[in-house]
Amino acid sequence: MAKCRITVLETQFNEKLAQEYGVENFGPCPFHKVGQVFGAGYVKPEGFCDEAWKCIQHYVFAIVHGAQGTFFRNQWVWQEGVAINSCNDGLRPVIFKVERIHKQKDIK
């Protein structure tokens, strides 16, 4: 069975909104940093944010189960077996690349 590699592509921080709505000492995502790589199959990888996992798990599920073609009828990401997703944190979203791999050594 194929596995997935999840790579943190970007972390964002909306300082204006954070100042208006965030709690005291609110800052960028404390869980993920650009360049982090996780291997995934059916379960959330160790050290992966629970909320971010909820946002991307259905893409991971589809990819590890061999989804063919591209998502959204070729109107999103052009690469087969790849999804670009973000977590749902509106103040400090993290952007992830989820991609199919075939060998465990390809995770990192």
C-alpha cells in the first residue's frame, strides 16, 4: 500500500487579526515549522497538530488508498497523487503538501 509524505510548505501569521482576536502572547503556530516532513498512512503522525490533521486527513486517506488522477477534475493541483492543503486556523494557517510515496525511504 502507498503511503503519504506530508511536508510543511509555509506557515503564515496574520498579526493584525491576532492583535484584535488572539489571546495574550499569541504567535505563529507552535506545532509546525517550514520544512517539517511527516510520514502518514491511516493515522495521524506523531507530533502532528490534531486540528490540522482533521483538515487534511481525507486527502491522506484518498491518496494512500490509490486515488487516481487529480483532485477536483483537474481544476486544482496538476500533479496526480498530490494535494496542497491548509489547517483551519484563520490567524496562523499552515500550508501542507500531501503526496503519495511508494517506499518508506522516500518520506524524508
